[in-house]
Amino acid sequence: MRDVPSPPRLVAIIGATATGKTALAVRLAERLGGEIVNADSRQVFRGMDVGTAKPTPAELSRVRHWLIDVADPDEAFSLARYVDLAGEALASCWSRGVLPFVVGGTGQYVWALLEGWQVPRVPPDRALRAELEALAQREGPQRLVAELARVDPEGAARVDPKNIRRLVRAIEVQRLTGRPLSAWRTRQPPAFAATILGLACPRDELYRRIDERVDGMIVAGLIDEVRGLIARGYGCDLPAMLGIGYRQVCQHLAGQLSLPDAIARMKTETHRLARMQHAWFRRADPRIAWIDVSAGDPFAEALGIVESGQAER
């Protein structure tokens, strides 16, 4: 009787922003001879380093990283493109006997990959997007929420009502395909095993870490980074420039916010992002092995879980 070959394996490191995912991933990948596949939706953009907390040059030199700096800030970067590129990265790792680490806090990217979402390949309709964005400008994002609820109630219940870009995309997919985006989200169980490590800490500690990170971004040159992007022709109205940090610094440079107010808004919005990430990565999810990073260095516990195959799904 022939032995059944073991499926390929990956490790995912997930959790809210500022929990130390990158640092832990680099150490684990270095120890285990692995490579890192980015699962952060903003770190894919070139020139957006400080405000996305991208791995440092030193970290990038220690371990090979995939899906960092793969698009310009004015390029559309869809979930479908992410899934395709991440799939190529995983296949390359497995073909060479390398353990891939999928690392990031963008829940949509993580679960699309780990759960085998069947994502529609629908190219953007610029005219339709402009029409919908103008509608949101005139009547507010709730107008788009109402339109999405009319054609895709399930999708409307899941999307952040303030995320105009995702509201527009969901309506766009429905209009161009005749099927709601939620109906496309069928799953095909992937042919790999995954160990999922979740990093967490008490909310007060998380907010302290976030605030410290934001202050560090300002010191590290976020304002100059945004000035440089604008000077290279990347307008503040681009979707990539509407992310936390970039939007507030754009408002500061335009004279709409003082620097202290811009920093305060960055912190508040990042706290809100962390709460949304908790909704994507639930503590009760039995697939996730949670590690409390406030209890000390998580490396030994994480290494033990990975090496033992504990929590492998």
C-alpha cells in the first residue's frame, strides 16, 4: 500500500496591528528556514514604508519576503490579485521545501487564502466607480450602504459602512456580473495544512502600543514620506493615500489639521482598526492558537506550537 503524501504546510501569524507580528515572523522564519508572504493590504505599495509599518531593511535582509512593494500607489490592487500572487509565492516555497509564513492583519486577505475563497476576477469600471464615489460625496456613504443592501444584504452586513472603496467594489461586482459579491465567496478547501498563530494583548496595552507606534512613525519621517509621494504625483485622493496615517498627514499638509490633531486622529482611527481586526480574528475561533504578547517574549511559545504541529488545520 502506497504512503499518502503529506499536504504542504504553512504557518499564518495574524492579529491586530502593533502586536508584533512582523518581528515574530522574522525570528521564526529565520530559525526554521522559512520565507514570509505578506498579508497586509498596504505594504504591497512602493514608497509607503513608514506609515504602513513595513518590515525594516534589516528585517527584509534577514528573511525573504513576498508581496512587499509589488504595486505603485496609483495602481488598483484587488483581493483577486492578492490571492493569485500569494498562491504563486506559496507554490514557490513548497517547490523548494521552504516553510511559508503568511503574516499580516488584513483579515480579508488572510481568510481568502486560508479558506480558499473563490474570488471574482472583475476588472475595475472607472466610470462606474467615479459615479458611485460622487454619489457618496453628495449623499454620504450610507447612500452606498443602502444601495448595496438592496442588491446584496449579506455583503452590506459584512462591509464597514465607512469604507467607501469596499462599498463601491461590492456594488461594482454585482452590477458587472449580475451576482452579489457575497455569492462569489464560495470556498474550495485548500490542499494544504495551516498552523494559525494569533497574537493578542489586553486592549489598554494594545492601545498603548498603537499610540507609541504612531508617535514613532512621526519621528521616523512619515510627514516627509507623504510629501515625497505627493511630489511624485501621487494625489491624496488615491485609495492607497486614504489609509490611516496618510489621510491625516495629507490633511495636515493641506492646512486642514494641526499636527497634534492629525496625530490624535491617527491614534483614534488605528484603535478603531484594531477593533475591526478583532472581528476578523475572533478569540473563540478554534483554528487559532492565541498567544498573549503582553506576557513576555512570544517566540518560545510560538516556536513550540509550530514545531509540534499543534493547532494544525
